[in-house]
Amino acid sequence: MIIILDRQDGKSPDGLTLIPWRGSRPLIWDVTVVSPLAASYVDKAATNAGTVADKAATRKTEKYSSFSSTYLFEPIAVENLGAFSSSTLNVLSDLGRRINDNSGDVRETAYSLQRISVAIQRFSSVLMHDTLIVDSPVL
């Protein structure tokens, strides 16, 4: 079964559950990783950890508001220094609880947060490596 989420700008969210999540509506999500060190975010980031991620989550929610009648949208917003948006923490806690109900392992939420954190660290290290300038040897 292929599900196409139609938008005028041709963009679509990152994922969709095939099983209804809540209220007979499937869950769709879109992932955003933001840097609180960007010049446009430094003032907001200095006030509280997660502020920039919360702002990114709000923007994503507005972007996908046209899907609200058919789908349950959850933005996944994380700062590259580790802070999660409050909505991301809520959905990951809910997901962890649902997995726990089936597996019996109470650490499922912690595992999800760790997996995401490790993925961001790996990606950040690749980005950092790609910005390094390597001097070529003089012949």
C-alpha cells in the first residue's frame, strides 16, 4: 500500500505509521535537527535548553497543519547539542510506553532517546570532519 500525502509544494513528512496511532488516525512525523549556535538562534538558546528545538517543532506543526484532519502530526525536533523539544519528548515517551507494553522492558524510552542522540553525534562528527581543511603535501 502506497500512501501519498499531497501538498502544493511537493514536500512530505519523513514518516507515516500504517497502524492508527490515536483516534483512528495514523501518525506522521517530520524530523528537524537545529543548531542553537547559529547566529539566528543564539539569543533564544541562551535563555533555556530546548528553546530552539521547541521553535523548530512549532514551525513544523504549522507547515503540516493541512494534514490535521486526516493524520496526527508530531514534529521530531532536536538541537544538535542534545536538547529535545517538549513535543518530541512526549511522543518518544508515548512510543516507549507502547513498546514497553509489548516487550515488558521499562527502558524502551531511554533506548529511543539514546539511539537518537548517538545518530545526531555521528552526523555531527561527519559534518565537523567535512569542514576541516587538509593541507596537501608540498612536492
